[in-house]
Amino acid sequence: MAKYKFKLDRILNYKERIEDVKKAEFAEYNSILIREEERLNHFNNYKKDLLTQKRESMNGLTAGAFKLHNDYLKDVSNMIENQKKTVEIAQKDVNKAEGELLVAMQEKKSFERLKEIKYEEYIEDEKKKEEKIIDTIVTFKVNAQ
């Protein structure tokens, strides 16, 4: 029996490499998203702490200090809004990378399935060849007697 060789092995290997690259990209974008979400949470907690400090020290503040505190809170709120936009962009990147990964996985899977089908066809052809050889041998032996 001859060794089976899938004619599209090079393409299958290429598809596997593409899938690996897409997995790495997805993981990288996902880690960026997690980092940006943590940063947003940090900003939100920081703002919450500032508001608590403001309420606690409201009586002892001068008008200038009160305005300065409010301006700083506005700056922190702006930072939070900018960070929300950054998180949205990171989420879009993750979604795009996930879609590309799914496509790469489907393409690889289709080539793997094709390889399985071709291997099954190969096995069937080999069985037919063996049966033909056996039939020829049996016919030869029967005719020789």
C-alpha cells in the first residue's frame, strides 16, 4: 500500500499558521481591552473617592478651593469619558479580531474535512485495488488447476 499524501497539505499548513496568527492577535486585543477596562474602573473609583472627600470637607472649603475641586472633578470626568471611548475602540478591535479568527478557523476546518474525505477515498481505492489483486490471484489459481 502506497503512503497517502494530501495534495493540499501546504495550503492546510498555511491555514493553520493563519489561525495561529489570528489567535495571537485576538489574545493581544483582548488583553488591551482588559487593561483599558481596568483603567476606566480606576478612574471611576478615583472620582468616587474625590466626591466622598468633597462631601466630607464641604464645610471647611473656601470658595476658591471649592471651585478648584469642582474643576478637578470636571477634568476627571473628561478623563473618564475619553477612557470610555478608548474602551469602545478596544472592544471593536476585539470583535473584529474575533471575527477574523472565526473565519480562519472555519477555513482551516474545511481543509481538514477535505483532507479526511480524500483520505477516506484513498483508503477505499486501496481496498478496491487489493480486492482486484486478490481476484486476479484467485482466478489465476483456479485457471491453473
